[in-house]
Amino acid sequence: MKTYDSYIDSMHRLGRITGGIALVIILGVPALTCWKFGIFPPIGNLMAGISSLLVIFVPIAIIEVMMYTPMAGIGGSYLLFVTGNLTNLRIPALIMCMESAEVQSATEEGEIISTITIAASALVTTVVIALGVLLLVPLTPVLNDPTLRPAFDNILPALFGALGVAWMGSNTSGFAQWKVGILPSILAIVVIMAMGGHAGKLIGILIPGMALISIIFARFMYKKGWLMDETVAAQC
């Protein structure tokens, strides 16, 4: 019978293997395509493009690893960073499943629920994408309907808004979680109002950035004893 430690070791082993295979495929397919058709870009132009992207995505990648790994656990993290769609699919699904199963992250139960949730989410995404490819032509008039366009443009804000209200409205282990969301919510509103129509371009930085601020702010309030619910504080 496998112990939890042996399970974690197997997750690391499988994660490294599948991560390596995914990296080879991700880099190999465009490289082979360029070689096959003789369209490989000049090295100088390639490096210039890569450098401009690294400036943006390296900080985001570091923040996402620090932010999501404790939540997703070992097996879930390997799946998370290979399959992608973190903020708009995997993390919302993970949060809702943990809430439904009444488990906490960084626990044995949370590790199992996280791995199953992210794997199921990846499989569902694959099926939906396959159906989308098959139905793209028949559904094009519906997807391009101006009446539905505002709904498609606001799926992500609506999703995270609903999750945020549910999370901040809960009271876990005597801690008033809504207090954690005060500062990042105000900062996000200020940034969005200041950026106007360009705010959508910053969504990849804004979400991890606000999450990092939430962590720092929550730790500060925890040290000060401001997070504890008044009833629990009185009992203490």
C-alpha cells in the first residue's frame, strides 16, 4: 500500500517526465515547422521578440508559481502549469471543488482533490475545444451576434466577481476573510479607472499582482490580529 510520501515522490517523477515531454512538444512543433518549410526567422529578430516577451512573462510566471503552487499542491501544480488556462479555468474550478469538498489546501485531502479537479478540468477543456472546432462554422453567426458580444467580453470578470463575493463572504476558522480583499479591490478599481480602455491589456499582470498584494496585506493584518473575527477574539 502506497504511503503519502511515496505518492508525492511519484507525482514529482511523473510531473518531471510529462513536463519535459510537454516542453519538447511546445518548442519542437514550431521548430520542425520552420525547418520543414524553410521559414526560420533571423536569430536577431527572434531574440528581440523573445526578450520583449520575457520582460512581461517572467515576473508573471514567478508570481503565479509562488501564488498557485501552495493552493494546487504537488500533482495539481504539475498539471496546472502544463495545461495552462490558470486564472480563467483551473483556479476557479479548484476553488469551487475545495469549497464543495470542505478541504483546505496544503493538506493530504487538498492534494488529492486538487489533482483530480485540475485533471478533470483539463479533460473537459479538451473535449470543449474539440467540440468548438467541429461546431465553429455552424456557430459563427451566434458567436458574432452583437447582442451576445458584451456577455463574452465579461465572462472572466463575472466569474471572478462571483468567486470573490462567495470567498470574502465566508468566515473560515474565525477569520473575517472579507478584510483581505479590501486593499487589492480598491487598488484594482483605481488601476482600471486610470487605465480606461487599456486595462484589459494588463489583466495578465493585474490578477497575479493583486494576489501578491493580498498575501502581503493578509500577513500584515494577521500579525496585527486584525483578521480574527470579533467573537473568536473575545473567546481568546
